[in-house]
Amino acid sequence: MPIIQGGMGVGVSLSGLAVAVANEGGVGVISAAGLGLVHHNPALDYLEANIEGLKEEIRKAKEKTKGIIGVNIMVAMSNFADMVRTAISEKADIIFSGAGLPMELPKFLKHDSTTKLVPIVSSGRAARLICEKWKSAHNYLPDAIVVEGPKAGGHLGFRKEQLEDANYTLEKLIPEVVNEVKYFEDRYHQEIPVIAAGGIYTGEDIFNIMQMGAKGVQMGSRFVTTEECDASMAFKQAYINADENDMEIIQSPVGMPGRAVSNSFIDKVKQGLKMPINCPFHCIKTCDVSSSPYCIIKALFNAYKGNMESGYAFGGSNAYLATKITTVKEVFRELVIDLQTAINRSQQKA
């Protein structure tokens, strides 16, 4: 299936969700964000616990599926290099990496590494820069490229004013990136599939974006309201209870805009009722502790555990479309039926 489950931290996509997606023929993805909290170990500091947590999640996933298991590792993570080395040594099938340009990612591969490398970009220019840098410095081209548009959930690779700008829609970005990548495909005789991400929710969405040159899609929010998703029921319920107006753009402490489900915690931040914090983790390189009204990783961890008074749920622009808790198998069934219907309709028109 041309479906990648998006990596969602903190704790939202661990081995449980990744295995369920992989077993249906998609690519299951473990998020490396905040694993030091999810796998808290008093004998280890936060960054050490991150590494041990990632090892444990990859091993659990590999034991339960023969399908494809990927790991999402943000460039902005302060121990990015350690997490990449861990994912490669544990033989994760794919590393997806965004929240910054992963310019040096191929240098971590050894001669016997089997892990594929997939950068996440938000422009054709970024795709070209990565291809040029990887090829010249490491003689390596991306195994695929994920293009994340402005309708995605979580941290977004756009300025706030670009989020509603027609020049930055996913529909505009995909042909741009496909065009940039074609030069490298033709020159080096290597296919680089372009994967579309951000706001894709139905089989018809999949069909429409693949008509524009995408070879597959990445979907995050669609898998949150499944039994297998690793987040708390309160986190999932936030999606089910939301309407379209609840999908809100916030300014994250890490210096990027993000899309989340509106709640009382976010309201308190806007009212200035949250106080700056001391940083116990140093988890994200771009986080400005001196001016942060709250700790992002703690807020996301609280939501993962179900404490929505002290955190919030990230979600894509269509997360509010969820109406019930379902299963990963049922989501795939619906997507396949919808996709086939869209294909049939297109063929009839032709």
C-alpha cells in the first residue's frame, strides 16, 4: 500500500500503532520524540533514556511484524546523531527526518547498513539542496522524499503567513518537488519517489494527490482514533469532540508554528497564565527556554498520558473529521474502497 503512517510524538505513534499499520501493508513509523519520558528510567538521564526507549520500541515492533518499520527523527533533536545511530544499528527499515534539513544524514550509514533514508521537506528548493549535498558529500541520493504541506499536524515548516497562501499548498508543492527530483533521477538513473503529507484523510485525497505526481502518501491524524494508536483515550477523544474551528495554529516554544486541537491549556497560554520554565531536558535545539511559557515536551507527554489540562493534542487540518474509535484494519479497508471508487470514477470520465 502506498501509505506511510506519520511519526507522531510524544508517544502517539510507538510500536503499537506502527506494527498495526505495517501488518496492513503500510509503513509503520515510530516517533523518536520524547521517548526518554515514555521510557523513563531513574538510572538514566533523559537523553540516555531516549536511546534505550528507541531500541526497545524498534525491537518490540520487529518482533511483532515482518512489515516495514520506520522511525521519525527530528533534525532539531539535541541528540539527533545518537538517535540516528541507534535506529541504524537496530536495523529500522527507514529513517524519516525533518524539522530542519538533514544534510548529513547519510554519513551515519555503515557499509552493511540496511536502513533507507527519507528526508521531509516543505519546498522544491529544500529537496534540491538535500539531493545536491547528499550526492556530492556522500554519493547518496534520498530513497524517497516526503513533502509535508501546511495542512499537517504538529510543527510546520512554514511561516504563519504562508499557511493560508495558495502558493504553498500541497497541490502546488508536489509538482514542484517532482520536477526538482526528476533531474537527479534522470542524471543518476535512480528513482526517488515523492510522498505527499499534510491534510490527507480519505482515499479520494490519496487519488487526487497521486494524480499530481506523488507515489504515495503519509497520514498521521487518520490513525490517531484507532484502538492500536499508542496515545491515551483522552487524546483520541480530543479529535472526536473537535469541530473544524477547533483546529488551531499555535506558536510553539521551539520557534515554529504548529497545528493543534484547541483546549483550555492553549487558552491559558494565550492569556499569559503559563509561566516560563526551567528546562529539565534540553531536548530540542531551537527551544528558547528563557522566553518559553511552557515545556513543549512535557505538554505533549501529558496529552499522550491523558492529562489534557496540562497539555494538548497536535493534529492535522482534517483531524476533526474523526467521529469514532476504529481499528487500523478498518481504516485501511475504507481507504482502499474510497481509492478504488475514485479510480473508477476517473476512468469513467476518461
